[in-house]
Amino acid sequence: MTSIDALTALHDDMRQWRQQIHSYPETAYEETATAELIAIQLQKFGLQVHRGLGVTGVVGSLSAGSGEHKIALRADMDALYIQEKNEFDHRSRTAGKMHACGHDGHTAMLLGAAKYLAANKNFSGTVYFIFQPAEEGRAGAQQMIDDGLFELFPASSVFGMHNFPEIPTGHFAIKPGPMMAAFDCFEIQLHGQGSHAAMPHQGEDVIVAAAELINALQTIVSRNLDPAHSAVLSVTQVHAGNTWNALPESAVLRGTLRSFQKTDQQLLRSRIGQLANSICAGLGVQAEITFNPDGPGYPVTLNTERETAIAVKVATKLVGPEAVNLQPLPSLGSEDFAFMLQEKPGCYVWIGNGPSAGGCLLHNPHYDFNDAILPVGAAYWVNLVNSLLIR
């Protein structure tokens, strides 16, 4: 077992990488500077480096001993379209973009593990270090797979890790089965006859139709799904009109739905269409419903039994059983690592980022990754490799 202290020697390096990436955030499929930093470091460590899968993805390969077993470790590297409100020195230098989900830290931890393993080859086999673009709603994992990820790098299993505020600093949460929900986005375009606001009888009011529909959509989960099932439907955007004295001829609603079971996902989608068409028809308005207009929805992030048992064993030995939650509630957030888990058995774990005082929650403009956990996460990766690829 490699201790956390053994990775502390790389803490300064990981902190520097992490804060540099945080200062210069890049969003989906634009992670060119981030990919360059990663590739340069991996080459310095002595790894073979492949670039360009999923547009900006990077994969480093490291082999040792005579073992033929191959595993893959994945970190995401894209930022979000959020204006950062922090004032520390490593805050975002790019207006409207920030690392508000910790992908900068995920990248730094995996780089730290790669550096340590390259210098301490106490394993036998091959490790693929996958640095993935476009996790935030753009399905970078699926794009890398479509570009031949697992044909070029034929891992037998794949592993991921994500930080989580409110889990104590450096603790882990791991379980077999679903960890993150499936998600779809939806867009409903409403079309009617615009009219003067003082003469609404001359048109069809898409504003009223939108209001009725928003309220009705909120009944789908509560009145159509088994109450024992977890799901959520949220309308997140409403766009209509541009002046105070005219009723517009069109309106747009957008939102997201999350679930853990395929049948629930299908029911949610079906009921959205039924309600939109029936309510709008009753009000003389036309509805057009589109699902996932900007890319594919994400499936459930589903951990396999064997790989999860190994991850639990590694984490427990590393931080102690009291610091490993074996029964975390699955999150209704979503993760495109799910696509990789559809291709290969594997396990996705959460590492505690600590208290979220001051609004330091995921996707929050005050968020920052907790650098104190960098050695913990890197040590987890190192020990996972040494456990799976026994010399």
C-alpha cells in the first residue's frame, strides 16, 4: 500500500498544475492549452502520448513488467460557462468561464498518479491515463469512444473519480449499481398568433400556454412515477417576447429530466410530449418538442460489482473504513463517464471536497477545488493500479 504521504512529495506539482488550469479554463472541445499542459507533462514522465481523440482528448500509456492486463483511469478536463466570483490569485482569467466542478483537480490528481507510477513501477501490465474533454453536457466520453478509444487502448476495465462538496475532506463514497442519474434535455417551441397586448382575443397567447405547461410538467414525476423511484424534471429556461405591449407569436421552454431507470426515462419523455401537445392544442397553440438538441443524453452511471469491490478495498486501506461511505445516496446529477461504463466494467467514486461554506458547491461561481485532497486522490489511483496490476 502506497501511503498518502508518499504522494505528498508531488503536492506542490499537483497544486501548480491545478491552479494553472483553473486560471485558464477551457470549455467543451476547446481544451487545447489544457491538453498541451497534460501532454507535455506526460512526455516528461516518460509515457507514450496520444492526442486528438474526442478533438482535444489526451491518452498516456505506461507499461511495466511482463503483465498483459490493461486498465484505464479517466479524468475530465473541461470548464463551465460560469462567471467566477472568487478573488484569489488563481481565479479564472477568462470572462464567463470557470472550473466550477473540479475538473482541474481531477486532471491534477491523475497527472500526479502518472508521475509517481512512472517513477515507481511496482506493477505489471499497462495503465491508460485518459484525459477527457467535454464532460459538461457535450458527451466527450462518447466522442472519444466513437473515435476508437477502446480499440486503440484496449483496457479490460475503466475507473473514474469526482470530487464532492459536503463529503468530508479526503473521504470516499463508493457503491455498486447506480451512482449518477441518466439525463435528457428538452426544448419545447410554442407557436401562435401574435397580437396587441390590449387585444388578446385576436391571437393565441403563447405566454399563457407556456405558464400552463410549466405547471403541468411539474406533475409528471409526482403523479406518474412510482413514488419509490427517484426522478426530477426542471424547466430551466423561458424565452418569449421583447416588448411590453405585444403578445409574442412564439415562446421557448427548455429544461432537463433525470432518472435512474430506463422505463422512467421513457415515461418522462412520453408525458412531456403528451402534455405539451394537449395543453397547447386546447389553447390554440402549436408545440414542437425536441429532446437533446445539442447532443446525446447521458445514461445512468452504473458501477459493476467486481470493480467496485476492488475500489472499496483500495479506498478502505488508504483512508480507513470510517472514511469510506459504502451506502451513498445516488446523485440525480449526471456524468458522461457512464458511456465508458457501458463499454467496459468499472467503478466511479466520489472523493470528499469538504464543507461548502461560502457557497462552494459544484457549478457555483464561488466554487474552488480543495487542494488538500490532491495527494489523497493521487494515492487512490496509485494503489488501484498496484492492486489491479499485481507484479
